[in-house]
Amino acid sequence: MITRFAPSPTGLLHLGHAYAAWIAWEAARREGGTFLLRWEDIDQTRCRQEFETATLADLDWLGLHHAGPPIMRQSERFPIYRAALDSLRSRDLLYPCFCTRREIQREIANADAAPHGPDGPLYPGTCRQLSAEEAGDRIAEGQPHAWRLRMDAACQIAGSLQWRDLEHGAQTAQPELFGDVVLARKDTPTSYHLAVTIDDADQGIALVTRGVDLLPATHIHRLLQALLDLPVPRWHHHRLICNAKGVRLAKRDAAMTLRTLRENGTTVEEIRARLALPKN
Ligand code: GLU
């Protein structure tokens, strides 16, 4: 049993992160397995060393010790993501998208009916129609572009896919609800979906644990596993921790950061009780 906690070092950890880390750690501990850490730092403009240091101190304080070093770091793995993109591209499953956010919004606003997916309106497919020649010319000119998945073709190749969530049961993957998702961004040669899928496979993660807000994303991850011939783990999408107003905690909820709680004299046992976790 290998599990992981995969924070983005873009802020201080709060109670919600503590809960996520505990779920992963306990799942590994129950089966005498391994708990790993991974830095999800593909967004290099927002990630900072000080938040990595703070995360390590918080996990240490909570007693959630991870295996390693080394700690997997996504920003060191761009060549691996690139190879996966090459493989998808060679099967004509990707196309370059030159649209700006504003162009996409305009296109959607002008459409008679704009289909929506779990993340909002779907990409209207503007660049899907470009000829290989035109796309090649625009790339050669240096026009910024993302890479999108040809969702229809990908679903056809993969066929019907299933996955299993410990809390939400058996699921049939519905990646088509997301339309042509971006797998490599204009500014980053990967995306959350691609990086997380490849990394979980490379780390041998048997149980992917994370908040239920990411449950829809798993439909895409399951499809990518099929396309890239990766092993299929199980998932546990757990509840989210909310503040007093019932709103999901965010990095800006300063009062709930583990650092503040620790400095205020809160004990680890009190935190476990607050998260309704059983006594250690
Ligand atoms: N890096 C993500 C986060 O901080 C976690 C993603 C995942 O567990 O798949 O929310």
C-alpha cells in the first residue's frame, strides 16, 4: 500500500491539508505501507521554498512522517511529461490551441448553446479544425499554444472505463463531460491532469486520496491511464474541511493555518479531535 500527500507549495498548510495528509498517512499505516510526499510545483511563479520548509515542519509536528528522501518534484519531471505528450501526439490525439482566454469567452458568449462541464463552459473547439499545415505554420512563427486532447477520439480508443472510490463506490468514467481538456499549458509543458496521472503511476500509488472537489477530475485521469497504459489505482475522495461559515478552507484562511494553530498552543490531539479523527 503506497499513498501520497501532494501539496502545491504556494501557501501555508491549513486544517484541510492536515486532514488530507492524515487520510493518506493512515491508509498506508493501516496496511504497513508507505506514505510519500510529492511537490506539485509546476506553477513556478507561485511556488516558494519557504512554503516547502513550512510544510515539512507542519507534517513533522503532526507526526506524519513520509518515506524518502528524495521527494518527487514535478518541476524536475518536464521531460517525462513531454514524452507522454509526444506519444499522444504521434497518435493524433492532441492538437495545438492558440486561443486566448478572452477569445474563448467571446466564442462561448456568441454561441447559441454553450455546453457546460464540471469545470464550466466547454472549449468550443475553435482550433480543433485547423489543418496540420496551418497549425504547423503558427507554431513555427512562435505563436503561444496549449495542447488539447481530442476527447472524442480518445474516448473511442479507450472504450468504457471503470474506477473505484472507497467512499463513493464503483464509477464509470465520463471524461467526455470535460470536452477537449488542456494537457499542456501555454506557459507550462504539462497540466495538473497529466502530471498527477503520470506521477501517481511512477510512484506506485495504490490508493489516491484527495478532497472530493477533485472527484470529477478522476474521470480524466482514468482516461489518461488507459491512453498511456498506466496502472489503475483505487481512489478515496474524502470530505472537505470547512470554516465556521461552512465554506471550504482556503490558503487565505490565515487563522486556520497549522502554523498559527501551533503557535497558539493548539495540540495535535486537539487538531485530530477537531477533524473528527479517532484518537491516536
Ligand atoms: N496538488 C493538489 C492540491 O494541492 C493535490 C492534487 C491531488 O492530490 O491529486 O490540491
